[in-house]
Amino acid sequence: MLKIITIWLANIAIKITLVIVLMTLVAKVIANDGQTTTFSVHTVALEEIVGEKSAYVHFAPGPYKPGRNSSLANRQFAPAYRLRETPYFAVKTNVLHDLTTSMNLGVEMRLSRKWTVDVPFTLNPWTFNKEENTKFKFFLFQPELRFWECEPFNGHFFGVHGHYAYYNVSRLPTPPFSETMNQHRFEGQLAGAGVSYGYHWMISPRWSFEAEIGAGYARLWYDKFPCQTCAKALASEKKDYWGVTRAGLTFLYLF
């Protein structure tokens, strides 16, 4: 138990360091010019400009401060209001993966008014018990193209994702895993695709949270071993899987 807690804390520390570095780099890339502009064009119906469900309308007196992604709607907006731009980029981490002591970090980028692309990576390099050869090692890459009902990073979204993983797992606990996975080691790969649905909540101007569930298909091919180290393979097998392929409870920092 102490080793698992230590691994989990190390995972959090590594993730915080990576997030800080990535946030610093992204902030420099997409920083605006810092100048303030006042517009003479007066009121246009708010819902015609940004949509009545927009999470990025900010009712505050003062001129609008344009950035890299300033739109025609922004330039038309009355000087009595400021319009926060729809985020261009997000850095994110999935809490469900954290619970498995897996290091994970993702980025999501706005492509257009309704579309984003999400690119998450998950890595678990840990061996939990060398004597019993207990391990849950894997690398997962699962990009997703998302369509947003209202606007990016706000409300309902639908996604199409693909996935690839390499895994080397042994003596997985029962439950939730089967007795076979508890008594053997499996080393191999998987690939497939699926569809998903999710919802995104704004917490603050920069922080947000999303929940997502997805289902689809995966093709697994692997070698099956006894749990002992240096054992010979018992069989090489393939398996088709239909079911849940993506799940997330994810915190995001928006740029």
C-alpha cells in the first residue's frame, strides 16, 4: 500500500511539472499584443453575434481587448461590453486515469466554430510487486474529433475517436478483472475506434470540467504467459472487444 501511495504521489508531481511547463509554452505562443481597442459600431443583438447559450459573453464596462483569435462578431460588438474569445487551446488531465496511478496529459485545440480535436496520452510504467510480478504497464493514445452543439468548450459534444495501446499486465486484482487475468501475464497491443458523448462545465474563466463516455470496437492481439518472470509464452491469441472504449472525468485549463 505504501508503495502504491508513493507511486501515486510521484505521478501527481510529474504531472504538475509537465502542466506548468506546457502552460508556460502555450501562453507564450498565443499571447495577444496587449493593446486595447475601442469600437464605434454600436449595439447589435447579442444572440445574433455569439448565440444566446454562449459561455464567453462577459457583461462588463470597458473596451474589448483583442487577441489572436478576434472574430468579426468581436469587432462589431458595442464598446459598452467586452466579449471573451472562445478558448483556442486547453491542457487537460483525466481523474479516472489518475486513480489507476497512470500518468496522463492531453491537449485539445479549437479547429472552427463547432469543431475541436482532443489528443490525450496515458502512460503507466509501474511494477507494483517484483516478487509476484504484479504490474499494470501500458501506453494509450486515443485522439478524438469533437463536434460541439453550441460552441467549443461549452455544453454538449459528440466525438469520434480512435485508439492504440501497448500493454504488459500481470496479476490484475479480482474483481474487477477476471480470474484468468489474475493468474496470467498478457503482453500485446490493441487498436480500434468508437463514438462518444460528453458535457463540459465552466468553473471559472480559465478552469473547466467535463464528463465523457464512449463505446466502440477494439482488436487485441497478445502473448499469454504464466505470471512468473522469464516464463515461456503459453499461447499467442487474438480477441475482438465491443463495449466501453472511452471514459473521462477531466479537468481543463483554457487558453
